[in-house]
Amino acid sequence: MDTVVDIILIGTLAAVWLAAGLLVDGLPTAGTASELRRRAVLLTALVGIGAAAFVAVPVITGLVPGISSAPTAALLPAVPALIVLTATLRRLGWVRRGAGAFATAPLAPVPPALRAAAAHPLVAAPLQITGVAALVGIPIAARLVEVPAGGASAVAGVAITLVAVAVVAIGIRAGLRHSRFAPLVMAPLNRRAPSRDQVPAAAR
């Protein structure tokens, strides 16, 4: 099979998931509820396109004669993509429906609970990890790295190590970001009514 076809398949896969990873980064910073809903809808569409790209890899490689490295290159991002399809999509649905409740007030600010839900690690991290893993698959599709291989096994090990480091970094960043938004949800509960001693004398 032509190497160019493999590169196009995995390159498209990486482009879609990287775009989703960049877009999800701005999801909790949306200025209004309508803007949050638009971003959630676009993210859902990108996930659907990304899933279709995964399906297209074995279909196209099966139709084109010859040996293809694209299925092997798609295995690495397939694992976090499964988390996206099982967990992230459900949370995106919550965010989309929650923001849709403000359809009659498009300029309404995003409630703290909805902003914290948009910043949840299971929303951002799987999408961004899938994009990074798909990007690493491009050298495999280009046959610059053979998996498994003799001399190239060290290069493959370095690539997998870099992905593992990126996964840890993305996970920590997503957790820290969510921790900044989560206290805003509990803020109203922390406001205690003033005690009798704190009531101004003029109000007694």
C-alpha cells in the first residue's frame, strides 16, 4: 500500500483530534452560556468526525491492496479515544444541555457549576491525549518507525515514553484547572448568615 495514503489517513486522524484538544481547552472559559453551548456542539461534532476517521482506517486499508502501517499507527490513539466515546461524550452532553437551558437568555453568564463541569478532567484530558497519541502515529504511518522492529525499537520506546510523559502532564494540568473552578460551586454554601452579634445596632 502507498505510504502517502497511510500518512493522509493518520494525518487526518491527528488533525481532527488535535483540533478537538485545542477547542476543549477554551470550553470552561466561554463568556456566555450560548457560546459554551456552541463550543460543546462543535466538540461533539469533532468527536464524531474523529470516530469516523478511526473507522475509515481499516476500511480504506482493506480496500487498497498491499501492506499498510496505518492500522498499527491508529492503535495508540484508539485507547484514549475509547474513553472519549464512553465518558467524555456523556459529560459534553451534560454541558450542552445545561447551556441549552439558557437559550432564551443568550447573553447569560455561565453558572459556576456548568463552568466546573466543562473543566472536568474527563472532558479535556482524553481529547488532548488522543490528539497527542495520534500525532505520534504519523511517523509510524510514514514507516520512519517500525513496530515492532530491531533497530527502530529504541525510537519507538522513546516515542511511547514521550506520550506517557504527555499523558501525565495533561492529566495534572486538567486536575489543577478543574480545582480552580470547583470551589466556585461551593462558594454560596460557605456564606453563613450573620449571627445576632454581627447584626448592626441600627437594624435591631
